[in-house]
Amino acid sequence: MGPREITNNIYLVGGPDITDPKDCAIYLLDLGELVLIDTGAGPSYAKIVHNIEEIGLDPARLTAVILTHCHIDHIGGAPQIRDAFGCQIIMHHLDAEAVEQGDDKMTAASWYNLAFPPMAVDIKLTKEEEHLRFGDQEIICLHTPGHTPGSISVYLDRGGKRILFGQDIHGPFSEEFGSDLAAWRRSMEKLLALEADILCEGHFGVYKPKEGVAEYITHYMKQYKKKG
């Protein structure tokens, strides 16, 4: 399986079946400038760059990387990508500390037998909802704690569709990660209220239409209803 367009200049350029089994799903947005959502675990850096080139885009146009939370399968490639292309690293401040300290436990690097060097975060999100602009496109970052304290979900409206990037909204949940099931349930209600047409998930693929997105989220809400 290779990289592919999901909709209207939004691409899947990495993931366990595309780049490396350790990688989360890696999404690329072509908004005039290129924005990457998550970066995989690190070893697949060269494949990610190749995949961006394969879909006909120049990785030198990368200006920002949005990290949805602090786990290694999402952040591992960020240092190499920033060093190569000079892009800004954006994430929620509650997860940024683990990244900036290279915390082996909070980044789950030890789970994956990988090392993560301390990395500075350029833009630390602090609000419940933050609006970022790239070119003429607005991207909204929502604080959706649960899996980790600083987990975020990202969405944008493009081509008449609402596209939601909900990485790891399925969990897992662990005290070691600072998980909070009550906060997670509130976060899922927030995502359901968006009525997104397309969900770009962190490990299990792309869900659509609107009913499929809602079904995916409510499935996990039912699964964890009696826990926590």
C-alpha cells in the first residue's frame, strides 16, 4: 500500500501498512504550504519524505508539524523533519513537557524500544480551541484530553466537507500516560458535536460518511462506558 489522497489535497503519507509497523497514520495537508499531522516513530523518516515526493509535492514546502500528542509513534520523526525542512513544531503545552525533556516513559519510547532526544516545541497550544491559519485555510485545534493530558484533535472545513483528525481517540488508557476516562468521554462528546464528514484516525484508517464517523466514536464510548 502506498500514499494516497483522501480528499481535496489531504493525503495519507505514512502508517503501519505504508511506512513502518511502529508508525501511526501520518497525514499531509497541502494548503499552499504543507502541514504534516504527526510524524511516525522515526525510523521511517526517509520513506515519509519519499511518499511526499511520490504524490508530486515538494517536502521543502513543509512549514508546520502538528503533533496530536506526545507518544513516540506520533512524534518520533519530528526532530529529523524539522532539521531537514525548518518547519515549526506545534502541540498542546500539557504534552510538550514530555517532548522537551525526552521523557522515556511519558513518550512511550520505552514501549517501542526507541530513543527520543529532547526536542523544543515552537508553538504550545494552551486554549480549549485554537485557530491556526495556513495560506487561506483555517485549521482548528481542539484540546481533547483523555488518552494523554495534552491530546488534541484537529479539524478543517474544505470542499464542503468537515475533515477531523482524531488520532488515538480509541485509547488505550493508562495511568502511566496520565489517561483520564472521564475527560475522554467529554472530549468524545465534543467531537461528536462537530458532525464531521470524514475521520482520519490514528491507527485504523479513514472513516466516512458522517454516520460512519459518529458510529466509530460511539462504538468506543460504549466500550468504555463502565470503565474508569
